[in-house]
Amino acid sequence: MKKYGKGHVYISMAQYLDELESKKMNAWDFIDKAVFHEAFGVELRREPWPEYKEQLVHIKEYAAQRNIKIVFATNSTLFPRNEENEKLLYHDIDIAAIIGAPLLRVFPGKKPDENELLSWEKAKATISYAQSKGVKIALENGGGNLPSKLSFIKSVLDKIQNPTLGTNLDIGNYFLGNQDIASAAGELKDRIICTHIKDIDTEKNSTYLGGGIISLPGVFEALDTLSEELIYIFEFDGNGQGDMRIRKSMEYMGLR
């Protein structure tokens, strides 16, 4: 598989949500899409994959046979709202371990105050559990109604100094939050585990690379200066045009 700059390209279920939700496509078909587009791997998601419990082991084998790597993403939060959400977070870590995903993308949730020691200890315990399972936690600057600020993400990473906890740098979320993406990459540096790559159009919708208004050359220039290899995950909506949007984005990656 081709390498682009500092890393490899993964496609996401986000490109095929309509097809997955309407049952016109299943998880096996999605893996085949990665092969078709010559992607290095896929980002599987629990929410659009209702049959995941019965398919975990088999999907891992199916992807391995096709030389496709897997990462996992869910809407769970590092700081859960209640006990049920906390159990779901641990469940997601277990799923990631079963399918051989080296990372799990989650959202922050509501950050506790400095004096809420129990919440911080629970978060640290979650990270330790993930570490025991060989799964890194990639905290995304997003979730809820607004993108999380860089200062928010950095403060959590600074508070929990465990290499198992890092960040998924979502360039679209930083852009929508009126934050400088290159500066975010420079601030977070080696804590960046993966990136959600997309463009944003004039209607503030995610789209294929080169189809929007983000200054992508500057973004990639900043990412290329990082010391670690990156996982580039395409995370734009497919809107029934997933194949075309992936193809255009692959072409963009190849030309940059």
C-alpha cells in the first residue's frame, strides 16, 4: 500500500453511512471497499454496525486475509456521564482488542474540575485498562455541539501522562472551532496518534480533500514535521458518493 507523507490512508464507515444504515452494504463490503481504493486500513465504528457482536472475530480474519488494518471509533467519552456509559467505554476497549485495533477513538465528554478527584482517577483507570489490552485511546477534539478547544485537549493530556492516551487530531473540528490546525499539530506533537482528514465546504459540511475551503497544504506541511508516522483517516461524509469522494481524496494525497 502507498505511503503518503508521514503515514498511510484509512477509509472510514463515515463514507458509507447511508449504505450501511439502509443495509445496502455490510462490514464485509466495507472491507472490500478499502481493497478497491487501495487504502491501508479501515476505521470501523460500533454505531453503524449493529451486527458487530456476532462478527468481531470474523471481520478481523477477513481484513487480515486482505491485508487491511483496522482501527476502531465510537461515540463513547473518556469522562462518562453515568455508570452505563462507563461500562460501554470498557466494552469498546474490549472490542478494539478483539478486532486487533491498536487504537480506539473516543470523545472527551465533560471535563471534570481539578478537585473532582474521583472522575480523574476513573479516567486514569480506564487508560490503564486500555494499556493492559494493548489499545491506545485517541481523544478527539470534538463531540457534543461544539468542537473541543485545543486548550481542553491539551489539559487532559497533560493531566494524564500515560503514553496510552493520545489524541486524534480532527482537522475539520479545529477549523470549525476557528482554531489554527497547524498550531494544534505543533502543540500536541508526539501525543497525536491519528488524524481525521477532511475538507469543509462553504456550508460547513465535511467533504473530500480539495473540495472545500481548508488550507490543506499548510496542514500537511505541519503534520509532515511530526516525528511519528501518522494514521490518516478519511472522515468526510459520503452522502451517497463515497467512492467518488474517496477517489478524489486519494488523488489529492498522491499529488501533494
